[in-house]
Amino acid sequence: MQVRGSCERTTLTMLAVIVESVFGLRAMRESWNALEQVMFHATFYPC
């Protein structure tokens, strides 16, 4: 019983890590796109 519980906990932890990394990657990509846009505007449209 205890072994099954720890196995379930490990699976849940792995799932949480995967979801967290996926959301983290998406947030990183979005912020990178925003940074690219800022750099593009700064390069081609200097204020």
C-alpha cells in the first residue's frame, strides 16, 4: 500500500514538472518574441 502511494506521488511529481516546464517554455518563448519585437523597433525605428 505504501509503495503504491509513493509511486503515485512520484508520477504526480513528474507530471507537475512536465507541465511546469511546458508552461515555462511557453512563457520564455513569448518573452523572447516580445524582446525580438522591441529590438526590431529599436533597430529600424529609433526614437
